[in-house]
Amino acid sequence: MRRIETVIIGAGQAGLGTSYFLKQHGREHLVLEQAAIPGNVWVNQRWDSFTLVTPNWAFRLPGAEYDEDDPHAFMPREKVVENFKSYVSRYQLPVQYNTRVIGVESLDGRGYRVQTAESTIRADHVVIATGFFQKPKIPASAKALSPEITQLPSTQYRNPRSLPPGAVLVVGSGQTGCQIAEELYKSGRKVFLCTGGAGRAPRRYRGKDIIEWLELSGFFNRTPDMLPPGMGKFKGIPHLSGANGGHTLNLHQFARDGVALLGHFAGASDFNIFAAPDLYENLTIADQFELEGCKMIDEFIEAKGLNSPPEVLPQLRDGFRQPIIEALDCRSSGISTVIWAMGYSFDYNFIRLPVRDADGFPIQNHGVANHPGLYFVGIPWMPSEKSGSLFGFGEICKHVASSIAGDAERQLSQGT
């Protein structure tokens, strides 16, 4: 059995960031990545026109923070992937590709057995860097839809041309669902959108990008118990877009442009789609979220005495003029494709230890799990939302790497 001091599972930003810091400490480690390239999610699970929704200045790979000439633009997918590849090359990070981990189990307090499809590794420390968005949520009733209707999770959507001719139903109005719906209807497709409880954020407000305001105000440092009413830690991410220079996504504008809005997805059978009659409630949630967010920024500006002119955002109402639709016949509506954009669930089944709470979330403290030598990185709410973002994940990676280095030095001094 091969022995390595630390195994990192996943070569996304958090896995690579942890590797970077372990290299600074001079600690032996290996990054295992199931795909053939780093940042696999950005390459193979995003659509062709995808851009980051955070500005370029917020792209903060440790030791390779953005320093080019367009900090307020939004990085396209190809550039994201290029940056990951160059990061691995620049720092000579020890990544082993095409290696899927199928099991992690304890060796009775003497480290961990990491089982891949080809081999077994014994590690003193294991860092889980498989990310927050692991397994697309698809309702059980999806199986009841007619096989004549194409179904795919949002991770498999590429572009409008890749879909069969006809109308498209997008299920989910978080960040991903709204971006895909917008691209589809702007390409000329008829789009139906099942909405949910995700909020709306303005792209820019009072002279700055919304991400800059939220960082300046300390919003991303909030822990779950500090979140405003109605905003749970597992709620859909507020809709926002970095496409075409970045802009606000607004369900009322969608309605004005011809998108048929529905309430929550409620089930399916053969050619029939059912929706809850809560469209107006969902629109109200999105509207209120924007108002509350802007109010928070207003209060921050006033408290700091900043020179930022007041702004009143447009208050559209078009969605409230749409009829409530509780049932759709895909044949009469011309729907040929359903895209599931209902978010993701955790998938830590390969870890053969009790490491999850009632929500399926890792039990940890700043990334340090409840089992000695086991760590998590790249996930929000460790302890704040920032720990899962491209501009904040590095703090936890640094903390975890320091913990590993300290533990390894203690073991060496004790002769274990």
C-alpha cells in the first residue's frame, strides 16, 4: 500500500489552493482528480457561454490573484480553465489525473485508507475538496415524463443549438436556471420557467458592482445565524449574470420578453407538467430580496459616510400580470425539452465515516472535521458564505494546510 502524508481529493480551486499552501509548508501531498484536467466542473459542467458572476478582481487563487487589465469584467469559462491549468504548471502542484476516489475509511486512528479505482493509498491526512455542487437534484417524478421529452440537468446543457427544436421548460429560478432561461429565450426559443424562492440582486447599485458592496459591508463574513429573514444557507443563489458585461436578471423582465412563468415544480406524468400556484409569492420574494439588499447597502453607505449618490432601481410588475398555470400539456405547449436547475445535493457517500449532520452537511469547524486528520475545503458556511467563493476560499485552505503541517510536525517530534 502506497503511503502519502496528505491526500487531497479534487483539483478544483479549493484542492489546488490547499496544495499551494502545503507546498509552502514543504509537506508531502498528492491531489487526486477524477478528470483529465484541473477545474473539471468549470470545463465539463458549465454551458458554452458561461461566465463567472463575480468580477475578475474577485478571482483569488492563492499566489495567483487576478492582476490583469480588466478587473471589473467577468471571466469566460475558457479563461477560468486556462487559469487553473497555468496555476498547476506555475507552482508544479502534484496532481494525479484520471483518478477517481471510491472510498475513504479510517485505519483505527492511524490515518486513512484512500481507495481509488486502481490502487490504495494510506494517508495521515485527507482533504475533501470535491466542492459544494456535487449531485444535481432531479425529482423522482421526472421518471414519469414521456420518453419523447428530452430531459437533462443544467450541468449537461451546452447551448440552444444542442437541444431538440421546440419550447423548453427550465425548472428552477436560481442563478443557473435564470441564466440558461435568458440565453434560450434570447436565442428565439419559447421558454417556460418554474420559479422558486431564489432572490434577485442588482448587478450594480449606487456606483459599484453588488459583489463589491457585499464584500465591503462584510456581508460574506456572515454566519448562518446572522442571515436576514428568509435567506437560509441552502436557499437558491440569487439570480445574477456576468454575461455580456454583466447585468441584472429580473423575472418581471423575463415575463415582459415572453417567458411563461410558473410556480414551483409540483410533479409530472407522461406529457403533463404540474406547478404549484405560488408564482406571485415567488415573485414577491425576489422583489423583497432586492429591496432588503439595497437597504442594507444604503445603511452601510450612510454609516461609513461614503460619497455614493442615491439610486432608485426600476420596480417592474410584469410577472404579476401573468396567469397562474398549474398544469401544462407538453404537446400543446410545444415543449420538447426539460432542463432541471433545482440545485444540488451533497454526495459524501464515499467517506465511510459519520461526517454529516442532519442536512447532509459536513460536521467541521473551519474545515477541520470531527475525525482527526480529515478536512473539508471549498464549501460555504465554514463558517461563513465566503469560504465557498472564489474570493474567499483561500482562507480556509490556508488554515487547513497550517493545521496539517502542525499535526505532521507534532507527529514527527513524537516519533509516531
